[in-house]
Amino acid sequence: MDLLEKLANNKGTVSSALGKELAKEVLDGKTDLLDEALALVCFRLEDKSKRNIRAGAAKIIEIVAEKQSNLISEHLEDLLPALEAAEAQTKWMIIRTMGFCARENPEIAKKALPFARRYIYEKTDGQLCLAGAADLYLGDYGEISAEATKEVFPILLDSTNNIINNEHDWIMEAFMKIGKHLTQEEKKMVLSFCEQFKDHPKKATQGRVRKLEKIYS
């Protein structure tokens, strides 16, 4: 059975488990499977009925990019069209992939900036994964240089003005990555944002606030 057939009925928890299993095969050296996944991420982008195939392939790509970005970084240009997929799942996994590979291929990773901006400025309740993935991408891309930080900081700051659900955690993660490139005035803005979460019920959120305070001190 080829990858297309495996992913055709791919959905829900089965989708995630299958993606992890197939990504492990790629990381173990099955490069032909990676080639198939790369081709299927943009499979019939206009056809909503094929979303499970695209999302399943995107899951493989995302996991491989996180673990071994050099296997994906040279293919970023081919993945860009997936950022306009109909389904949010494919978009959030590919925007994360752009972040994971940003240091190795900054020129192409930068092309994902307009999409991250759109995901953030158009976010609504129910889109936490997509908005959060965009926030994290901005942190990954911004971390690579002071110039990149200048591009992403205003977008992240705007993201703090319309937080959905627990998105603040991902925004803080992004701020952690770009802190070394921020001015003192910009750091004050971030710390002002964090102040409201010092007594948050989630211990992990409180921990992020303390970590940012330490990084920015």
C-alpha cells in the first residue's frame, strides 16, 4: 500500500498516530517515504475531500522537520502552497515546519511571514492551533537575527491584543526566543504583557512568566 492509500482514510487520533509512525520510518532512513509525503502535502489543494491526505502528509513533514530539519529545509519552496490549504491542520503543521527550518533556509522561511501575519490578524475562537503555530513560527524565524526580530516583533505584539484561549503560552514561547535581539523598551512591553499572567492558574504559564523575567532582566 502506498502512502496515498494509507492517508486516504486518515483522521482524528488515528491520523496523529499514523503520522508519528511514518515519520519515525523516515527518520530511520526511509527516504522514499519522505519524497511521497512532500508530494502529498499540496495534493489537490482545491479539493476539500482530500484534506486528510494533505494533513497526514503534513504531520510527517512537521515531525521530521522538528527532529532533523536538514531533511526538509531544502524543500521549503515546494511546501509554501500548503499554507493556503482549505484545512487548518495542514496550514499549522507547515507553518511550524517553516519555523523549524528557518535557520537553515531563512530566505524561503521568510516567505511564510505574510501567512503568519494573516493567521494572527484573522484569528477567531476555535483557531488556537493555527494562531499558536503562527506565533511559534515567528519566534523561530525571529530568533535567527536582529533583522528578523524587527520583522516579527510588531506582529507578535499585535497578537497579544487578541489572545484566544491559552494562546498566551505560545506567544510567550516566541518572546523567549527573540529576547536577545530586543531593545530595552521592547523588553518592557513584553514584560508588561506578561505581568497579567503572574498569578495564572496554570503553573506552566507562571513558569513561562518567570523565565521571561529572567531572560529579560
